[in-house]
Amino acid sequence: MNLGYACINMTLGEEKPKVTTNRSMIKKTFLAKGPEYAGELALLNCRDLFEILKWNKENGIKFFRLSSGIFPWASEYDIEDLPQYHRIKTILSGCGNYAKKNNIRITSHPGPFNVLVSPREHVVKNTITDLTNHGKVFDLLGLDRTPYNKINIHCNGVYGDKASALNRFCENFELLPESVKTRLTVENDDKASMYSVKDLMYIHKRTGIPIVFDYHHHQFCTGDLSEQEALELAITTWPDGIKPVVHYSESKSIHESNGKVKPQAHSDYINELPNTYGNSVDIMVESKAKELSLLPFVIH
DNA sequence: CATGGTCAAGTGGCA
DNA sequence: TGCCACTTGACCATG
């Protein structure tokens, strides 16, 4: 079992200059400076990715979620056309080799704007663009084309007709490139009206993609399954030889005894690890304090 | 140099 | 109707 954290390393983020893979810019700046400047930021982001991977190795952390912001404004240009492309390619290749050599699992979680179930054509088109860029970056890293290196999304929409939406997911899945289809996973939601693990089984049966079980979300959208039932149903969707991933976080409102905070909000730290009921999984911990929150649980 | 207002994208839920 | 939360705070104009 490996514990992972998402996108940001707080420790390195406090160094000067700070180590981060999230350099970006507002639209106005992108329009003024163009993809060339985006490439400069991407190059720095990629260099810092290597620093974070080294930190992870030195601190016994073998699971990390890559930021979706590593290439700012990636939807507006082709990564291959950046003037820094060859340098970026070399660096990412080095990052991927380093991760593989040290058994660091890298995954990603593209944002809520990715809506493969949308009835609106331009939304699906934008989704395909963003997911394709994630697949490209994973290919540049030389990561496996399997859900070991997953690109994980939510459905992100119901439109009052879940069955139709699920169908659109499966139809639009076929429009994705192999770099994405081979890595894509889908995660249960944190709203009762949305998709439980049970709902997502329809997608798994039609496309074969695995389901990521989120413990925290499950509390708000059970699909009438117990935690153990939902977890183990999700686990059945993973291919042989690839350890399933689960997401774990604790409720901020419980940590702070504050009823005003939405129960869905994540806490800074975690008090415990989830019950895996004896199953072997990798656990992505989603907490505000990032790597700091999992250090107490990491065995060196 | 610190700080606060503002920031690409889609959707659902809530005041 | 408008804000917030979600993958993740970070950018940048102003003082």
C-alpha cells in the first residue's frame, strides 16, 4: 500500500525561489505574451516536477498526483509547437525514468471542466482537448498506458437524465485517443443526485475502464451500498496486476467542529487511514496540508 | 515587497 | 440570481 498526495509540495513550496509545478497566468497575460511565455513557465514547472519527485523518493512517498496546470493554457496551443519543446521533452523523459526507477506511481485528475457526458458539443470537444493533453504529457513522461498511471475524471453532469448521460460518456469515450482511453478512470461523486459507484458500473461494463473509490464522497452518495461493498465493487473493475487507487480525505467541519463549513470540504490533516477491509490499494490522500499530512503514516 | 481583488473552462446546489 | 465548490491557489495591480 502506498500513500500519495496531490499536486503541491508544501515543504518545497516554501523554498525561495519556490518549487512549484503550478506557474500560470491570467488570460490577459496569455493574450499579451502568447504560447512562448507559456512554454517558459511549463519548462520551469517541469524542472520543479523533478525536484518534487526527488523529495518524494527521499521521504518515502511513492505516489503522487501530477498537477493539471503544468502546461498553462495548454488547450490553446500544441505542446509540440512550443519553442522549448525539446528541452521539455528531455526533462519530462528524465522525470518519468526517475519515477519508474524508484517505483513512484504518477496519476492525474483533470478538472471539473472535463465533462464527457455533456450534451453540448463544444463542451465535449474541449474535454477531449484537455484529456488529450494529459495523455500527451503522460506519454512524454514515458508512463504506462494503463490505469497504473491513471487519468481520473468525474462525470460532472446529470442534466436530469442520468441514463442518457451515462450513454454519452460511453459514446464520447470512443472519440478519445489511445493515450487517454488506456489510462482513463472514473470516480464516484459527493452529491446524492450524481454518480455512485453502482451508477458508474454501467460505464465500466461498456468501456472496461476502472472505478476509483472515494471514501469521503461515498458518504454523500452511497447508491445504497455500504462503504465496504462500494469499495470492493470498485476494486473488481481494476485489471489484474494493477493496484486499485482509492481517494481518502476527512471532513473539515468535523475537524473544526464547525457546522457552517460544508461537510464535503476537506480537512488540513487526517487523523487516521481508511479501512481497506484487507484489500490491497494505493491511497491518494486529499488534504490541504498535502505531503505533511501523510508523513506521520509513511513507513520508511 | 506585501496584500487583496480577481481569475478560462461546466455543472449542481444552496442562500 | 449569484456565489461556491470541485483536480490545486496563483497572478498581478496597487500601495
